[in-house]
Amino acid sequence: MRVRQIIGDNSPIVLKTDVSMIDLELEHRVSMSLTLAPFRVMTMFIVEGQGNLNDGLGYFQKGDFVAVYSTESDAEDVHLQTSHNGYLRAVIVDVRQYDFA
């Protein structure tokens, strides 16, 4: 697994809006959970590979754009997993909903 912070905490880019951007790489049969805070939007562009979201609730592959919204008062876990045969690379942006709209 490789996670590189592009924008956000401890990254080389500083913005005035509350945004985070990571470049995520997961190897064969690896999974990762990310926390989506209340009233946030997490968008993912799938650069390479394929996988599933939240234990099979959604499937994605190279070229897909996925958006996950949180409107509840509690944080939500977003679980990503590679497909059974391989690799996943995604660029993930997490931003407040009113900054995104």
C-alpha cells in the first residue's frame, strides 16, 4: 500500500479551503478504510485497476469517477478493496459539501 498526501495535512500544497487530496495505491487483495467526516464529499477517480466500495456495495474500474456523500452527524468509514486479481490506483479528494457544490 502507498498513500501520498498531495493536498492537506503535512503536504507540499497549502490551500485556504478545507480540502485533502491523496494518491492511493493498493496491491493485490489489500483493503483500506478512510473516514468521511459529517457533511463531506469524497470523490475518487480510478486511475488504474478495479475494486469495490464498502464490501461490494459499489464496484469501480479504471476511468470511473465515484462520489460518496456524508450528511449524517456521525463520521462514516469508506472501505476500499482491490479486486481479486490485482492492483488499484485512485486519486481521492475530500472536501466540505458546500465547498464542492
